[in-house]
Amino acid sequence: MRNRFSTVLLASLLCAAIVAPVALVGANPRDPLANPAIDMEGYLQVSREAAQHRASRRVTEEEFMRMSREPNTIVLDARSRQKYDELHVKGAVNLAFSDIAVESLARAIPDKNTRILIYCNNNFANAEEPFPKKMVTASLNISTYIALYNYGYRNVYELGPLVSLDKSKLPFASTPVKNARM
């Protein structure tokens, strides 16, 4: 009886040791493509939380401008460096969405309490070159908001409306092209 109990206990402990780490990341241990560094279910959960958080954090153009002038606030442009250089909200910091990671965020925005204002391609009409339209369900604001929320930044506000670039009150700038020496 004691031997059987020991065998069952040992089998249970071994099973827990194998299954527990996998369960923590949501991977199926029988899935040959399981990757503990990728968690779709976790992403979807964070996305739902971020969506609720975002609901009260969309602002008008006037609010965006006012907030951008206040201390401990940055305007973050998550478009590519090329599009940022073409035209961006004056004073915005560029951190391309593809470069958002633990270390790049820590360098760009070391204080997670910093107010972050975001905008994207889909905020501006009549500006197809610097602000090419994305599908509404693939808007960069959505991805950026979720990513910032996921990394622990909660003081994030998003420019809400679609603004015609030629009627916008926001100040814009471009980055001068550097002359390449031959």
C-alpha cells in the first residue's frame, strides 16, 4: 500500500512539474508548435482590459493640444521613422511600433506614470503620403494602446477624431533630409 501511494504521489508531482509551467503560459504541451514566448490568449485578455481602459481616454484635438503642453507629458508617434520624418506632430517622440520592447520603452519613457499622448495614420484625412490609411480594425492607435497598456503604461490618451490635415489646429513638423555625401 505504501509503495503504491509513493508511486502515485511521485507520478502526480512529476505531472505537476511538467504541466504547471506550460499552463502558466497557456501553451498546450501536446502542441508541437507551442512556444512559451508567445501567448495569444494572454494577449486577447490584455486587449480586452486595454479596451475598457481606453474607453475614457480618447480626447479631442483641443484636449490633445492642451495636454501636450503640460509637464510630464510626451506625444508618442509609433509610425515608421520614414513616415515620422515626412510629417509628425511637432515635438512628438518617434518609437516605431515594431521597436516597442521592454528596453526601448524604458529608454524612451522611463517613468511609467508619464502622460503619453498617441495618434496614428487614421487620425488624419487629406494626408495619404505621411499618414497612409490602415484598415479600421488595424489602426496603429489600437495596437499602440494595447502594447503600452501591456507594458504597464496606464497614463495613455489617444487622439480620438479624424482630423483633416489642412484644418487641423495641431502644429506639425518634418525632419529635414540629411544630405548624403558621395
